[in-house]
Amino acid sequence: MDVIHKIGRRKTAVARVYVSKGKGNVTVNQRDLKDYFPTATLQYKVNQPFALTDNEGNFDVKVNVYGGGITGQAEAIRLALSRAMCELDEENRGALKPEGLLTRDPRMVERKKFGQKKARKKFQFSKR
């Protein structure tokens, strides 16, 4: 097996993931996973595809991620890793699909409209 390259997106975050055989090292933007994502929740989100497919500690992962916030970046990495696990073995799809890890979350920020304060909020109305 050589390197598997996949892309994941969430809101405005884009993650490029390179998966290869190894000892379970996850590097995000040349930093360790625990340094880049300090909270346990975000680390869990990134490792979720490995946990569901029983591949924890089997692969080295190199990630380039940019845009969005910290949560969006973690979920973009999760989607890319899920896609990589499916390419590795098609049977992994059965474990990942019911959990919703193969679905690209389409929710984006709604644009601000002219003549309004924000996307839906209006300027204060004065009758007199």
C-alpha cells in the first residue's frame, strides 16, 4: 500500500489527508494532533473513523488543513479520513455510513443581504 490522498470539507475548512502504513502518528500542519487540537472532543472526532473500523494505530496520517475554525477543521479531517478508510477497504463503508461520517455536511453561513443588518436581521424599524 502506498499513500492514499483524500480531501474533506466542512463549512470553509478544507483538509487534505495523506494516509500510509505506520504506527499511528497523526500530524496536522506539521504539528502533533494533541498540540493542534487541545480538547479531547476534537481529538475524538479526528480519530473516530479509525475507532469505528478497528484501525487505531495502524496508519500514519499527514494532514494539511486550512480555513474555517477549529471544529470545522476537525470535522473536515474526519470526513477525509472516512473516505480514505473506504478506499482502503470497501467493507469499512458499512461501519462508517450509519454513523454519518461519509456525508458532506452542506450547512454554510448564509450571506448578508444589502439593506439588512445581517443575513436575516433587519435594521431597527421606526414608525415615526
